[in-house]
Amino acid sequence: MVNVIKQEVRMEESLKKRLEFICEFCRVKPIIINGNLRTIDKTNLTYLEPHRIIINDITFLAFNYYNEIFIENLNNKIKLSELENYLKYN
């Protein structure tokens, strides 16, 4: 039987503050869900689940120490500095 170990990963404080500042400037309220580290027991397989930020029913994905944010999936990305313009015009 496969045993998956799930460990919560806290969002880096500076990333969280940047996101909250951008959302406050755009007058929206984000919902932040911390990511997880999933490890399959007795193997070396590990998956880092990204942090999820839900703004205006759009899910954004973010990783700690990364200057880009993903829109809905890992294929669509923008720079964190462009998030304000994305929220204003979409």
C-alpha cells in the first residue's frame, strides 16, 4: 500500500506581504491557501504543491522565492510585478 505523507509549507512572509499589498491597491480580497509537500513513504519521490491565491474567482499559483505567478495552471505565467495590471484589465 502506498502511504503519502503531507506536510504544509508556509508562504514566505515577503511574498505574502507583496500579494496583499497588490490586492489592497486593486481593492480586492485574496484568499491564500498554503501549499503542501507530498512525499511517498519509503521512496525518494516528492512533490511540492504550490500556494494557491484566489482573487475574483481566478486561481493563481505561487512558489516561495519565485518572482513569477502562475494563472490557473503552470503553463500560464506572469511576473509578480505585472499582477496589478492583470487584475485591473481582466
